[in-house]
Amino acid sequence: MALPIEPDTISHGIQLAVAPVFLLTAVAGMIGVVANRLARIIDRARLVESQLKAHVPEPEATVAWRELDELRTRGLLANGSIGLLTMCGFSIGATIVVLFLGETIDLPVQRVSIFSFLTALVCFMLALGCFFTETMIATRLLNFGREERRRVKALARQSKKTV
């Protein structure tokens, strides 16, 4: 069965449908980055949990529980980001199919393509928001030896008072 479609129409449909693929490439890259961060979060949580199982003293246990809470929050944000990026990729794929079909078989699907593309963009922006929040929490966790410096300064002050 031959399709009564002109080659120019098919090539224009392909050109139109390929444009969103660049966003799909960005989504794939973001999924890789966030999945890597999630793996590191899981590894860190396992380490902290193993320390807790070793029955650490109370001050360290409190710090460990606080860190586990923050790791859980970071993990949920990373999972949310991956979910949103997956929905974004699905919406971009739907946009590509709809644009191609709309161009090649004169299917009136402009509104569907607009909705699917805008859905993809909103999901991408929300995923970036989750990613940003997760990285802010991770950065807040970094203390770069701040606690140790405080302890040393406190010990130095105490030794000056006793002298």
C-alpha cells in the first residue's frame, strides 16, 4: 500500500519532529547526573547506618541521625527529579510523534503538540528545581572541618583561662 505523501512533506515533518530531540539529549544528560548523585546519597546513607549499628556514643549518634534525615530528604528530591525528567522525556517523545504525524498525514494535532511540549518544559524546570534544592542541602552539609576548628578554638580559650 503506497502512501500518498510527498517526499517534501515527509522531510519537513522529520525536520519539525527532530527539533525537540535536542531537549531530549539534555534530559538524558540530567538523568545521568541526578542518578549519579542518588547513588552517592545511597552509599553515604549505608555508611552512616552501619556506623549507627556499631553503637556509636550518643553525641555522634545524634549527628548521624540528623545526617540520615538530610540524606533521606536529598534522596527524595533526587528521586523526584528523576521522575520529572522521565515524564519530560516521555512528553518530548509524544511531541515528536504528534508533530511528525500532524505534518505527514494532516492530523489536526497542534493543540496536543503544544500541550505535550509545555508539559515537557514544566517537568524539566521542576526537575531542575528539585536538583537545585538537593545540591543546596548537600552544600549545607559540608563543613570543611568547621566543627574541628571550633573545638580547637574552644580548647585554646579554656587553656588561656586556666593560665
